[in-house]
Amino acid sequence: MNTPVSLGIDLGTSELKAILMDLDGTVLAHAGVRLSVSRRHSGWSEQAPQDWWQACLQALAQLRGHAAFARVACIGLSGQMHGVVLLGADNCVLYPAILWDDSRAVAEAEQLGAEFSGVTGSLPMAGLTAPKLLWLQHHEPEVFKAIECVLSPKDYLRLRLTGERISDMSDAAGTLWLDVAHREWFSPMLRATGLAPQQMPRLIEGGTASACLTASGLGLSTDVVIAGGGGDNPVAAVGIGAINAGDGFITLGTSAAIVAITDHAAGNPASAVHSFCHTLPNRWYTMGAMLAGASCLRWVTRLTGQPDEQTLLDQVQAQLPIAQPVPLDTPLFLPYLAGERTPHNDPLLRGGFMNLGHDCTPAMLGYAVMEGVGFGLLDALRAVQSAGADIDACALVGGGARSEYWAQLLANILQREIFTLQGSELSACIGAAKLGFLAIGEGDALLRSGLPVKKRYLPDARQQAVLQARYRKFQGLLTAAKALHD
């Protein structure tokens, strides 16, 4: 019996991943292609959409040799959010894609103000999509005049696969142009950035069929259906089974976020808490976002000359065992290497170490970085709670979830049970594949299933007093950090 297979594609910032998955949720094969980021000027972050398509073709070429490839019946898409793909006549790309961590539009975000934030679910921030278009209007007027359509990154892949300009509710919610509660384009914010609704793609839900495959040479049938898909965080939520109100998770990748699923739009723009549409109908999620997460550990590994992150983690465990409270005078770290969103909404904020001494070791710096990211997540959790959402036990996903030390430290800092999952590094691909099945009327039972728990981490009460004292010191450093760029 030729049971259907779903192809899940996740377009990340540093890598495009793809999997083949069957209706039992078994990942039959996976592939990955690395991507690079261009930083032409300080604070800029760009990629070439054509590079995404070439990476997609390379990933599919890696999967084509698997027997299950011939049974692909559907495709689900996931991708980095808040990016800008500008299309002109004949779907030509007019400008490099401006990414989520690009901070060139700080002044434009301030210009847009908070007037519509209750409708759009977020304060205007330089990293969101709408301010970037205002920047283009001011600085690249000829490019701006030529725009026929604005797409999110994963929707450019759909365009190449199907020829259709379509997006989904979750990616649209990250643009600042969506009425998040009513799940439709919001004309006043579009007008505020010089655009009109006809320049936006058609919107569908993530598990709805968007179009059939038209691209040739892929080794796939033109009967293959492409689902709406979604942004990487909500699609990862589908992958791990976080689909109902009260579910929550922490993602610790290049960036970091704490996410709470809700049954209504529930944000707190004043604290830079986002309310976005989930990739499933009648569901939303409240999110506190950090612009630098596990990337901070990669950075300090390079800074200290360690061969890899595991070597540094081993040194941290040896010198500062996770079962013992750290000395109160251990260095502190502000994790704002790329600015910050929740709760500070300050893309110009920068990170730093404090309380360094001649006796500081790479292990102490490594610990401070992991703790600093944890304190940033605690800031984000408190902001999410201010919006009326909360999380009890929560899953930890992303590259940072590979460190047992970090998982236990987060449990201690957040005073929550943290659990890791088998296969969570592919959660966005798995979620995309699930949405692909929904688009062909399959996979309802699969949607309700999560990933197997790998390990649970409970808060260690013995650590609480020291960590609370260090968190107060951490909070006290913010004023000085802000003063450096005022």
C-alpha cells in the first residue's frame, strides 16, 4: 500500500532543513543546507531569496534517493519570520531580503508609534516587517515604487514551487499589517507604510491547501499539494504538540523565545509582548522574544578560543557544578548582543560582562552567558504573565536544548519544570509536515500527538536564593547598558 508521505521544509536563518515523514509521525529521511547572512552595514542583516531556492533544490536532491520520496503527496512550509521579500513585475526580486534581526528601521518604528498596536498585536519594532518598508520608502524610493507584492521568506519558496503569491495567518501576524484578532489585513497600518491591500498576498490558514506544485525538475508529481504553512515558532509548536490554550515552550536557538498558546489574542505591547496568530484556526500565541539566545554561547566559545561549545560546557560543569549554587561574585552577563525585544524593545541595546577579575576563567564566562540568557527569559516570562498568559511545565527546543546543564539552569531560574524532547531539533520541519497532511485531509490524530519526552528537569530549591540575588543585580545593570547608547 502506497501510504502518503509529507515533505516538511523549514527555511531558517542559518540552514534550510527538509524531512520526509509518514502518517505515523516517523521521520524517514532528513537533509540540511547551510545558509549565510550578508551584513553590508552595521545593523543590517540580509539574504538573497535565490539562495533559499537553491538551498531548497539541494535539500530535495539529497532526499530524492530515498524510496519514500516517490510517495510525497504534500508539502508543508515553515520559515524565519519578519523578513521582507520584495517582488516586482513578473515576480522578480527587487532587493535583498531584509531579515528579522536587521535594525536599520529604528527611526521608522518610532515614527509608526503605538496607535494600532492593540490591533496588530505588537509595538512597531525595527525587526518587524512594516517599519522596514517605511525605511525603503525613505531610502530606496525607486525600489519602493516598483513593489507589486511583499512576501515573507517561506512564501518565496511557495512562489517558486507553485507560482502563487500566498501567505498564512501566522507569518502575516509577524508583519504588523494584520488585524490579529480578526485574521485579516489591516488597511490603516498598510497605508501608514505607503502600501495597499492589493500588494499583499492572499491569506489562508496553515493547514489549508494553498496550491499544487507547478515547478518542474523536482522529481515530484504536479498533484502534490502545498499547505499554507507558517512562521517557524508556531510551526515548531505544531511539531511538538503545543496546539491548545495553556501549552507552552521555550525555543533556544539563534534567538530565544518563551511562547504560551492561547484561545484569544492576548498581548501586552507596552512590555513588547507579541500576540500572534497560531498556524491553526482559532488559536493564537503570546510570545516574549529575545534577539540573542544560543548564539550567545557560540559567541563566547569563539571569544575564549575553545574548539567547540561542548568543550566549554564541560569546563563549566567541572568548575561550577550545576548541583551547587555559584559564588555570588561570579561574573554577570547581559545577553543583548543583537539588541532586545521583550520587555525592553531596544534594538540598540548591547550586551556585556560585569564583575570580571584577573581570576576569571572561560568556564566562568560560559556560565555567565547561559545564566544571562536565562535571566533574559525570566524577564520575558514575567512580561508574558503581564499579558494574562502563563506557562507551567514547558518544553525546551532548539540547539540550546542539547545542553543538560543549561536545561537544569533554566529550570532553576524560571522555577518551572523544563523538559526536553526527542527529535526537537526538527520540530519546525515536523510541524510543517503535519500541516502538509492536514492540507490533503489527513493527519488529524498526528496533529494531536507530541514528541516523546527525553528528560525532565525540576527546579532545585537550594539554588533559589543565590539566583534571585544575582537576578536583582542583573536587572540593576540595565540602566547603565541603556546609557551607553543614549
